[in-house]
Amino acid sequence: MAAPTIPDRLSGLLRRFQIKTGVFHTGLMCGSADFVTSDSGGHLHILRSGCLRVTNADSTPFEVTEPTVLFYPQGLGHRLETDGKNQQVELLCAKIDLGGDANPLALALPEVVVVPFAQSEGLQATLDVLIEEAFTTNCGRQAVLDRLCEVVVVKLLRHVIRENQLKIGLLAGLAHPMLCRALTAMHDTPEKDWPLEWLADTAGMSRTTFANVFRDVVGQTPGNYLARWRLTLAKGQLSKGTPLKAVAQAVGYASPAALSRAYTRQFGQSPRESKNSDALSA
């Protein structure tokens, strides 16, 4: 019997949280530069050549001495410095938005992801095309650079999952060969009724084993994860003006009242109050 195939673990998330990038520097850098971002944004740095000293907020500096990607998904402040005043590096820098701080991927990623080109075969080909485009003056260059950076971010997510460096949390669950099937099912069809038995069956595990392994790897129970995922989607849809009844149906609640109660417990205010708060802060 053929082994069960691994599902597409990212598309269900990426459909709902659009990645946006904006390249703002390509070329030489000499000296130092500080980067501070908002809570919902981050940075992508691609070192083509040279040596960089990297200092993250509240951490020990480290050196980058080979072509490397530095990905800051959560807005961590950091400084990049060249090795001496007369030393130059070739660098591409972009602003990154993973779709807001509600995106579970943004919350699950480490503060910084460091990937040398040589350590990720799947990333290398895209980086080659990106760098070729970055250091030319072709028509439509900015649009191409921004799109290619989006591809780089997706491939970085693949790399983090494949390497399974995180031992607890969403990305650890997506890296698990069995749990990933249940997580993907919840991401793809949150409106579906998902009793624990069905999720366990989707993962190919017994009910008890699934519940225990899910809690140990993801860090919360399957029921809690599903509820938070549904409410995260609900908040996003409500902020866009989608009627409460339509949102309740889309995310798997039996009625608008049931969604409203769960929403209030999770976020500390009702959907109506949340909508009014968003309007005042706009």
C-alpha cells in the first residue's frame, strides 16, 4: 500500500493572508543601517557578496560571511554593519508584510530566519533570478523584484518546515508527517464540522494518540487551535464589512449568536464593538 501523500501545507494559509513585499534597496552598502518595523511588518535582506555584522535587539551580534538570506517576519529591530568604513557589500532589502499580525504563520516563525544560499537548493534558483533582476535596469524591474521576493518568502517558509528546526508550535505541526494532514484540513475547510475523531482519522492516528501528540507538538489542543483559527478568520472578514451571518457560516458557527459569544470571549469585545473600534482607529 502506498504511503499517504503529504498535503499542501501552506496554500490554505496563504490564500487568506496575502504576502506583500516592497524592495527598497538594491546595490552597495557601506557603514551601518538600522531597521525598525511595525508590529505587522518585517524585513528581508539578501546578501549577495561581502561580510555583514548583524545585531538584533537584545541579542549578541553575529557575522554573515557568505551569500545569505536574513528574514525578519515579526518586525524585530536590527542593525546591519559592514566590516570597516571602507568595506562594501552588495545587498537587497525589502519590506515584508505577511498579511498582518493575525497570520498564524507570522506568530509561529522565529524572530529571524538565517539561510545561507548553499543550504537551500530549492531557494537558490529563485535567488539567482532575483539577483539578476536586482542588478539590472530592465523595464518593470520594481514589479518583478516585489513578486520574486514574495516567492522567496514562500520558499523560506517551506525551508523552515522542511528543516523542522522548531519543536513546538504551528510550524512544528506542519512539519509533522501526520499532524500536518489534520492542520491542513482545518486551514482549508474551517467551516466543516471537525470532531476530534474526524481529525484523528484524517491524521491517520487513534483519537487518544492524536490528541496527545497534537498538544505536545502544536502546544494546544486540537479544539482550541480550531476555535482560534476560526475566530482569526472571522475577525478578518468582519473587518472587511462582511455581515455577521455570512461570516458565521463561512467559519463553521451554527449561528451569528454563537459566533458573537465566542468572539467576545476571545477578543474581549463583541463583533459590533470591534467594528466600531476599527472604524475609530482608521
